Amino acid sequence: MPVWKYIISDLLRSEKDIIWFPALGEKYYKASDIVIKDLSDENLKKWEGALVSTAESFGVLLKRYTDWGIISCGNGSMGSSHIDGEMNQMILNTRKKNGYPRSPESLLRWSRPTVYETVINDDTISFKVMTLSEDDDRIALTSKMSALEFLLKPFEYFFGDEYKGEGPLCEKMNALIKEKNIDRTISIYLSHKEIAEQFIVSSRIEKIRDVPYPDLYKLSNEEIMNLYCFEKWPAYEISVTMTDAKWLEQYPKIPFSHIFNRYE
């Protein structure tokens, strides 16, 4: 089944827009004669998107934040694991009777609102945010800290102790982490909400595209792929005004996903 990388946040770093996941369960596939023994970054780039298995894992080989991993999708679940040894390329076992195939619809529940366009105008930054799941149609910034958390998302890594990025905003935030002896970036949102006053003046959210969510189960792969463009999904525009235009210098204009109001 064709999965758009914007459906799952872990796929955003892939160079491929569409990644093919197995539509059937693991038992419907078998190992081919191809064994991937060279686990160097250069060689794994050639195999990105391949269906593989190791002694412990089965799934699609993809680039993760800092390394390579195997992404698996089950019935209503997603997982990611380290590469634990040489890999076999997997192919469909035609001797098995076909099971009931899954659709990318089953993965939409794991999707997050995704920023796909960023525009900076002096002290104001605007984002266009696409929603792929009806359950995620809850975009809101309820405080200045929630707006700052949203802005910092491209620089934040899971349980990181600093923000990974360049520019005055990252530099100042990392200086505050040291000054206040903050252990993790997540602690800022929980216990240091006064920090946001230094950066955020106001924020505004407007729904700019209201279209119905499609039923992917009823569509062919070709019809599903025709839906894989930003203009065919509900979207919002978020604008944030900063206390100083310098905080937006070197701000990256890259796609990123975000869970809104996690700590409110």
C-alpha cells in the first residue's frame, strides 16, 4: 500500500514522498535470495524503502532521525526498531492465500498535523498546517507557551537536553536551559512558562481549507496516490508575532509535524 511520508511523522526525513508498506501481514511474505550485509550509510541509502527482515524485525528500511531503522505497521499500530544484523529482502509469498489487505486509512490515526509551508514577514511567521486525520482536527494554541513550543518543534528531539539548530532563537533557548539548570527541553513547557513572554506577542489560527476526508478503503492505489498533495486535505494557517524579528533569523522552512497542546 502506498503511504505518503506526511502521514507518519517518522517518515518525514525520507527522501521518498511515497513509501510502499506491505498491505498483508508478515506471514504472507518470504525471504528472497538477496541478503544485505553491508550496513554502511552509503549502502543503506540504496535500499531505503525496501521490505526487509532480520532475526528480530520485519518492516520497511528507512532513515530515522539519527540512524537507520525498520518501520513496521500492524493492524492499528506502528513501530520502529534498530537494525540488529544482516537483512533479507522480503517478497510476496505467492503460495499463500491472500489475506484481507490493509489501506493507508489504518495509519491515519497515527498522523499528526503537518506544517508544509512557512513564510516569514519581519516579526511575524506564518505556517500552513495540513491535517490528515479527523481525530487530529483540533489545532489550537491556547497560550504563549504553546505557541513557543510549536515554533521550537523543528529543533526538538525526544527527551533532548538542548535544541538542535542555528539562529538567535535556538541560541537564546539553550542559554536559558543552562541559566535555569533545566534538565530537558520538555521541562520548559511544564515548569517555565514565563519564558514565552520573552519571545511571543500573539498568535492567530484560521482554517483556510475545509474539505471532506476521503474514505481510502474504497480507493485503488492509483486513486490514493492522486490524493497525496497538500491542496486536497483540510488546512489551517497559523501566524505568530514575535517580540523581535531577530528571533526568526535562520528559522528553517522545512516540513515538520506537531502534537498541539500536549502540556496545557
